[in-house]
Amino acid sequence: MPAPAGRTGRTTNALSACGRVRRSETEMRVRATNMQRDILIMNMEHQLHDIAQERFGKSAMKCTDTELYCTVMVYCKRLLQVTERAAGEKKVYLIARQLKLGRLLSVNLINLRIYDHMKKLLGKYGRTISQLEEQEAEAADIGEFDSAWTAGELVEAAATVGIPMEGFALREDTPSASVEEEGASALNLFLSGLDRWENVEESVRYVRLHGKNMPVRVYDYDIVGYDSFVNKIRLISPPKSAGSPERLSDLERMYTLASGAARCILGEMKARKYDLNRLYDHAVIQLTGDFTALIIPELIRIMTEDKAMSLDEVIRIVAATCYCSMDSLPEKPLLISVPELVETAGMLLPVIWELDERARARSQDPDLLIIDKDNNINVTSLALHFAFSAILKDGSGENVLSEKYRALYPGKFFVRDNGVSFRRWLLASNHPLADYLSQTVSDVYKWDPVQLERLMQHSGDEAVLGALRNVKKENKLALTGSGESAVYDMLLEYPDRDSAMLFSEYIRHRYNRIKDGWEPEVPVIFFVRTGGEGCSRETGEVFRGLQKLVGGDEKSSRFMRIICLEDLNASAAQRLAAACDLVENLTEKTGTLGSFYSRICELGGAACLSLCGDPDDGRTVTIAGEQVAPDVENGGDVLDLYIRAKDRFFENCADRNYLPGRMLESIAQAGRYSADLCALDMMRGIWMPEKNKKRGKK
């Protein structure tokens, strides 16, 4: 019988880097006991048996993989229901087109701190957690590693540190589990009820589209922090009566999201009897890119309909409550034609006209207007004029438009990052490394990721380097089934034309050297993304051609191989990150903060290659923390620079301790980019009540 998991006082943890407060592991584990939760954990096996009997009329041991997955899911949901909700006088509401969750089983087991015991219990049934995870559906392609992932992980991080947060996004109609033949009938029966990860809101909400009230459903997902509180992600399903969701226009879908989220937020404020005159004291709303700024005029419209406040007051209150977050300021604005808005949600137009007049009073610059001369609504301008702050994840994305906004609103723009949920990408998907870190650093890193820096105390330790080498070898074996000592080099962000050219030219360079008689000491396997939404057909054809060229040559295929990834779901991305030795971050948009997936790979111990500097002023390449300067004699050609940097890296890999040494350094530094730290940083810099009070003043 397992002992109940302890829970930390999350809001006072401070996560060392934000406040530099160091706490002992004993002190961090002290908390008040949740009796219901502890009883459920202590009776785990009995709970699984009872659920299986109730749902499928058999014991858990006799269940199929699909049935057992459903049984464990229901058990986790019972635990989530009795886990304390993050609460406070103020809540953060995050609005995004998508909030990608990935597979939830392992993440919930880890964050509920029952993973190890569930693993042992399933072992008695001859099953593994991995087998059950295969029953959980996920999108065929993970999409770009963008704000949809990082924003979703921010909700989990906020729960971990005790910040109340709800995320709103559009719902993608995907089943909760895959249906295999052996369990199809039972699973269909099971999923006909409400026993899924999601909880369907009982009441139907309505959104006004095309002059008609259309019913929408809200699906809630409990998102639990690590040994901590629960937050919520709410997915809004577009109205079926307006046609299938796939046929709705982009504006219809995004207005459904904006209106549904606005009504949920205001409904909660009224239920709590909060004064809407001080909405900014109880809510802060993050608009994450795209057309989410439509919530600004929608909030104003709904609040002015109550006639309790003047239009001036409502605009001031909403502007003091909302801020926008985007990767960078787009060079081309997001536009909605006025006729299209009139047809879809015409009641917003009077509000947007009013906001446009106010924006024109601040600046007559055509690039900064909300309604342009062609009768288009600039959604980017709407967000930037009527949000109290703008958070950019990419500090390098300067252009003429950004300079104009910065001049008009000095001090409004900040560079922040949502960080990475290291528990999802390390504890849930890189078990060999997570277990070794527990032995070397202790379990404290699971609460306080900055404690990964302790690993640097073992720099140069042959035993530690050997253990890290074995961890990476085990992950490579799990990925490719090969125990060969090759270096794994990966370009997995959607490669644009320039980055694809660099990667492909290096492959040609290495191939030609081998054809000329060179025999490298270390073979290299190149992984490149060639399919999925966003990858061009031309790019895919280039790499598939190289794959055929190299694979068809007996000599070169001994020293190099190309693996083309036609799609990339979350599970595959996790396995790749765990096995990666070198991850390449070549697109300009990633900027100084680095890309999301690069950080995931670095958390698994990969070295990172990135291009730095402005193309006009000369580029440099940083690889494994070392900067390679351009060769002046050849004019600083970026391709020459890139080839020299990679040649040097692969030559260094002949030293058996080189890659384990870089692995140790990457892991030790990765904790700084934790989503937990980002949530605390955002709380102090963006969500603080004191600043909100100042923003709300006339």
C-alpha cells in the first residue's frame, strides 16, 4: 500500500532563480493533508478493480489495453476532482486559437506523484504505462512548435506555482482514445458518457453569429501542477448549427472563441460578486496572437449593454485588463474586411469604429490605424492600442512597424518567454535520464529546476560522464533500434528555404568528402523534417533525394545516414529529443531566446547550433556554447561558416567524453528555461495587482 504523496507549499517555493530562496527538501514537502486524495492513493489497486468492474464487468487484470487505459484515466480524474484548485482574488485568463495538450496520461500520473506506484501495479498485470499511452489519441502531426504548446504548458506551470489560470481555445474534435478492434465495442460504450479527460459543461452557451444565437459547448480539462494545484483549460466547440466546424470561416471560429471566453470570464466575475468597475483587480487576460484581440471589442460590447458604466469607463477598464503576447510583431498585419465582420458579427462594428477614432487621436500614421483606407480592420493594431502591455517572445524581430509602435508606446513592450514544461519533456519521456538525475542531483530538481545546475559539480567526473553516455545510448536504441555510436544531428523546426539549404549543403559537403576518400572517425545520422503542415514540397523533395543518394552509395552509407520525418506527433518528438546530440536552430524568427524545440532537446542533453547576428552586419554560428567567427578572407560567407562549425563539432565528437560533457552542460543550464520560472516572472512583472491598480486609474 503506497504512502500518500506529499505536496509542497508551491507559492512559497520561489524556485531559487526568482528570488534566490533556497529551501530544504524536507521543508518543501510540508503541507496540509488532503484526506480524500490520500485515501484514493492508498487504495489505488482497489479503485482500479472497482472501476473496471463497474465499466467493463471484469477485473483490471483481465481488461484489454484499451479498457485498462480508460480505467486508469477515470482513476486519475477522481484524484483531480479532489485535488485543491489554484485560487486567489485574481485569475489569469489565457486566450489562444489552440492550446495543445498532447497525451495526458503520463503527465497526470507524474504531476499527481503516482507514476512509480502505477508502474509497479501495472507490472503485476503484465502491462506498462507505455502500452496504455498508445491507446490515447494524438494529432497525426504536432504542428509547429509554437505558442500553442508553450501557452498550454504555461497553464500547467501556473498550477505548479499556485497561480490561478484558465486557458481558452478552440476545440479540435478528436476522440479521447484510439479504438482497436479488440476493445472497440466496450470503448465506444465507455466514451458515450462523460468519462473522458474532458468534462462537458452542463449548460449550453450561445454566441451570436449572422444575427442568430448559436449554441456552443465548453469542454473543460483539469490541468494539474506538479504535486500542487489544479488549473483548467476550456475548449470551446464552434456551433454545429452553422455548419460543420471545418466549414466555418476563420472569422466565425475566432469570434466564437472570443465571445465564448468573454462570457465565461464575465460570468465568473458576476458569480463571485466582483465589482466590474475593478475588473483589472480580479482578472488579467492574455491574448496569444492571431485574432484573439476580438475579445477586446466583445468585452466592451457586453459590458456596455448592462448600462451600468459609460463607454469611456468600460474602454479604460478593458484596456487595463488585457495584454497581448506574440512571437514578434508581424510585418504584415492581420486583417478582417469590414463587410465580412458586418456579415458575421456586425454588432462589434460600432465598438471598433469608436476604438479606431481613439487610435487616430493618438497617431495618424496609416500603418497604426485600426481601420485602414481599404476598409479593413487591423487586428494587430487593435491589440496593441488597447492592451496595457505587449509581450514578445522573439526579441530580435525588429522591423519598421515595431519601431513605430515602440515610439508611440515607450515602455509597453517586453521580451518574455513561456518556457518549457520540463516534467513533460523529461520526466514523462526521458525516464533513463530522469532516474539518473534523481540519483545525482536528488529529486529536488522536480520542484526546483534550477537545481539542475548542481550537475556542474560533476563536470569532468569520468563515472558521471560514462553514465550520461549510457543514458544517451539507451535513448538512441529506443529511437532507432541501433546501438551504433553515431552522432544524431536534427533539424526539426519547419525548415525555411535558407535553413534547408544550409542543412542540405552540409550533407552534400560531407558526402563529397567521403566519396573523395575521407573516412570520418564518427558516423552521423541526420534527422530532418520533410512532411507535415508547413513543410514545403520542394524542401521534402530535396532531402528525400539526398536520402536516396546517400543510401544508395555503399561507402558513404557506412559513415552517414539521412532519416526523413514525414510527420511528427508529440510522442515522436519526445523520443527524438531524448536521443538528439545536436539540434539546429536556424530560422531567423527564433531570435535570441532560441526555439521551443531546441530547448526541449537541450533538456535531454543535446548541444545547440544557432545562427546569430544580422545578415547585413555579418552572421556568426554558435555551436555547443562556442562561437565560430566568419572567415574574412572568403567574405564571411554564412555557408562556409556553418560548414566549418559543424566539421569542428563532429571532429570533437571523436573524443569519447566530448558529447557527455556537452550533455552535462546543456542539462545543467536547461532548468533556467522552465515554464515554472516563467510563470513566476510573469506574475511579478505582468500580473501583479499593484501594477493593475495603477493601470486602472484615470
